[in-house]
Amino acid sequence: MLPRMRPPQASINSIAGNCADEPATYPAQSGEVAVKYEATQIRPIRVAMSQAYRAFVDALSVASRFNRFHVMGHTIHDSVVKHLTDVDQLNHVALAAFDDAEPGRMIAEARYIVDEHCSAEWAIAVTDRWQRKGLGMTLASILLGHARTHHVIRVWGTVQRSNKPMQLLARRLAFTERYYQRDSRLVLIERGL
């Protein structure tokens, strides 16, 4: 059994750019740990993490993979892995959590992708073993704080209607929920920053 996590004392406040085109620093090239939290390390995702990302996705249960990607299947295409790891950390900000007990093992991801209107689509996924331990809330809090300080004005995402834990997390983070016109199996969650 994994310990229940507490909210982080640190935050990532300079890992990427922003909608105001201000310069940003970001430790991706140096391999530095962005945030040390409980038994995890949270770092910006880099292309060098492609294998760890693939292993992370492959380790998700079928239900967790479906909740994250909204498609059935046991794996994702290499082009998707490349898209989700080769990020610029400016318009596509992505974080990964790694388990200290198993160095190099990715256990969670969180990201947002900014559009031309300074709104951002966001997503979070946590391996089944680490779910309901506070890691999703921790990543969400860091990511939303980062988005706010980098002038993102609205964050939104789609959630499977059957994904009650994610809907609960969204409500705890002050997201509103409404009908998603494009797909009745999903709900739209959104909040202003």
C-alpha cells in the first residue's frame, strides 16, 4: 500500500513560456528534478523520456488507458508517443512523475496544450497503483498554477462519463462540468484561471 500524499510545498513556476511571450527558463536540458515530492520526482517531459512514456502507457490498465486516450487498445502508436514527449514546454507543457523506489519508472503525467486564444486543453493520467494517493491532485495543482502564472486564461478537458474519480478531482479543483456536444460519452470540464 502506498502512502496518502499531501499537497506539495514546492511548485514549478518557470518551466515553460507563456501567452504573453515572456522569456522562460526550463530545466529540461539539464535533467534536473523540477519538484521532489514524497516518494516521487516530478520533471518536465523530454523526448529522451520516450521509452519511459511508452512503458508508462503500456502499464496502465485498459480502463485507465481508455480514460486517458478515449480509445480502446493495448498500446499507442509511436507517432503519439513522439507527439507527447517531444514537447516545446511553451505551448505544450508536460510533466512526468517518477517513482523513487524504481528509478526511471514513470508513474504519472500531466500536461496542457495552449491554443491561440490562451486557453489550454489539459490531461492527467496516473498508473493504477498510484491512483487515489493524491498524486493526480499534486500534478494538477502544479500544472494549473503554472498555467495561471503563464497567462493561460481557461483550462478545459474531456472526461469519460464513467470516469467518476477524474470528475471528482475536477470538482475539487473548481472545474465546472457540462454536456460535450461532440461525443455524448464524454463531459466537458473547464475553469477560468
